[in-house]
Amino acid sequence: MDNLNTKPLDQQLLKQVFVHNLNRTYFGKRYLDSNLGHLIKLASFTALEQAIQEFWDDVKKQIARMDEIYKQINETPSDKNCNPIKSIVRDEFCLDEKQTMSILGDMDLIMYLQLLEHINITSCRMLMMVAKLLKYDDATQLLTECFDESIDNDQLFMLISKEYLTEN
């Protein structure tokens, strides 16, 4: 294990950190994109179906933004390392298990999707910080847009939870 170095990283190492973490987020989003149709079918509440569709539309925009970032920094996405974010996405909280009440399945969906958004929020924060250090101004803006969408989606899922739980 490398000794902890408290000196600032040079530009080359910062770029490695940036690309490594961008890859993890990117391939997590790509996997999610290929599986969100299934999650929409699991929802029993119309507002939740619509929210998942909106979330999916945002995931597609975020992937397109990350594709643009890769072009800007002259890198190619690589999924060669173990991808813990993709593993979390793939886990799906056992969402296919039939619940005795539809509210249980819907709340599981909401919790799962909020967890994914919180991972994205954290990832975007870190990537924005490194992008600023690298003076990747356009990438910082694209990541800020991804971050803002994730915050909005998290709030949307909270509103749906409240609506679901207070309906008669």
C-alpha cells in the first residue's frame, strides 16, 4: 500500500484519479440505463412510473455529458477494473421479489433509486472538485448539470414518498 502523501497530486496523477472515478460513474450509469425499463414495470403507482421515466431521461443526458467529457479530455471510457458502482446498481435490493403490499415494492424502488442518486451526488462532487483542479471548466459545468439533476431527482422521489404515504 502506498504511503499517504499529503502533497498535492501532480496534473498527471489528478487526471488518473479523475478518469478512474469518471469510468466508475459512467459504467454504473450505462448499466442502469439498460435496466430502468424493468424498474418502471415494477412500480404500481403512476407518479412513481413517471418519476422513474424522468430519472431515466436524466440518466441518458448524464451519459451523453460524460461522453462529451471523455472527448474533451481525449480519453476513452474503460470498464477494465472492478466496478463497485455497477455492482450496487446490479444488486437492485431484490426488487423482483413479490411483496404482499404494493406500497412495500414501491418504497423499495424509491429507496433503491435514492441510494443511486446519492452515490451520483457524491461522485459528481468529487469529480467536480478534481475537474476544477485540472482546470477542466467545461467538464466542471457538465458535471454540475449532472449533480443538479441528481439533487432534483432525489427531491422528486422524496415528494412521491410523501404523497404515497399520505394518500387515503
